[in-house]
Amino acid sequence: MPADTAAQILVDGLVKRFGAFVAVDGVSFGVARGEIMGFLGPNGAGKSTLIRILCGLLRPNAGRALVAGIDVTKDPDAVRQRIGYMSQKFSLYNTLSVIENLRFFGGVYGVPRDQLEQRIRFAVDMAGLAGRETSLVATLAGGWKQRLALGAAILHRPAILFLDEPTSGVDPESRRRFWDLIHTLGAEGVSVLVSTHYMDEAEYCNRVALITRGRLIALGTPHELRRRSLGAELLAIEREGIVNAIELVEKAPGVHDVAVFGNALHALVDDAATRAPALVAYLAAHGIAGAIARRIEPTMEDTFVHLVGAAAKARGEAA
């Protein structure tokens, strides 16, 4: 975290168990004021459990978490008064209108009466629903619903915002607009912790925490994770049916790891300039002529697949 920026969230060795199942396994990190921290991982990785602990909704089995300087275990009610929270499931009332929902949540959050109408107007404008204040929420498109839910979550102007997979099931254009709103909040000093399983959304965050099976396996800026975590160069190998040759490519000299990406293979190699032509020749010698191998820049998906695989191998498990 930037040294001159006050930390809004501090997590140290957090553990959460459900019986014998460990949902959060020794996680530690911090989120600075105005920082957008993304938690990236597959469904069931522990992202939602972690957010619920930080919101004071679940009690951890071990470790410590401070939100706005408050210990979430000792005073969860005080934490909830200082945060905004948006769950992965749509959280507004479909049978109420836009304005009725906002007035209800304004009352829940204790927004002063002399400020409520101004805050409601901000939420309506942010969601792009001006002129549709009396429309039932059930009639709104998914993207509008999510922006409205975000507006409701920040009616009380919290300094910290937790978003649990807020764009799940939303079309790409609406997702991008939603992220524009998140960046606006970050620029205003709001600390945002957002979980997602969309790899491209990691690029919108200041820093990204990769989590799988309850464990934090990498933490850094998207640029840092892409460039440093792989520890090698990346080749895309393309040819019709090339994905069926993955075991052959794995055995090629200089190849560290291989994964299927669409109709191509992505191979981690020690030196792309020399290994690209060598791989083409290697495949041809094994009866697979006409392949193309070219160096590419790693994506967050490449990074995540590699790190998850490496973590699984370290534990002696399947990825």
C-alpha cells in the first residue's frame, strides 16, 4: 500500500472453517484509502466468505481484521455503520419502485432527512434512471438494477465499500459502465473491495488478490502479476486440432507449462525467440505440420491458470 495513505482495511492471518472445510485459510492483506482492490477467483474460492467476515456478518475462527480501524470480531455493529455492502444476489425489492427502494434504504442507513432527497437524486442519476423513479424495480434491465443497487449501498456515503461479484450475469457494456462508477468512487477516496470471477475485470483494479481454495496465492497490480508471476515468456501455438497435442507440447524442450485457451495452446517457455521456431519444427517432426507459434503478452487469465496450477502442484493436488 502507498506509505502516505491511511489503511482502511487490514487483514492478518484470517481463517474461517465450516466444520472440517476451510473456506478462508490464513489470508492477509491491506486496502488503502481510495484503493480499488479486486479479489479474483473461481466460484467457491472463498471470496464471499471473506467479504462477509469483513462486513461483520460472519465470525472468523482465527486471525484479525480491522475495518475503518474497528475490529470486526469485537464490534461488528460499528463496522456495519461505516461500510456499504452489495451482495452478489440483487439486493433491492422488486415489488417496490425505484424511489420507494431508495427511501427505504435511506432510512435503514440513517441518512439525515434534510439530505435524503439530494442523495436519492444522486443515486437515480448514477443509475441512469431519471424519469423512471416510479417504475417497479422488477421491470428494469439487469445493468440498471445493479447500478441502482450500488447507489442504494452508498446513500450514507460510506468510506469503505464491499461489492460481492456485483456484475455477475450483467452484459459486458453494463459491466463496463458499472466499473466507471467504481472508479469515480475510488477517486473520491472510497476504498473498494470487489470480488469477481471475470478475468478482464482484474484489469480495472489498482491491485488484485488471486484466491483459490481459500488461500491467497498472489497479490499485486495487474501489471506486476502479469509480468512477474509467470517467470517465463509466453507462446501461442495455433493450428487446427492443436489442443489435442497438449501432452506432446508439454514434453518439448524449454517448455515449462501448457494450457488450452480456446482453439490454441499457450506455452510457457524459457526463451520465446528461439523456442517458437523450434516448437514448430518439433511438432512437424511428430506429424503435426503447419503450426504457428508466436510470442504474446500474458493476460490475467494466463497468470491465474498458471498460479492456480502451481499452487495445486505444491499441495500435491489436481488443479
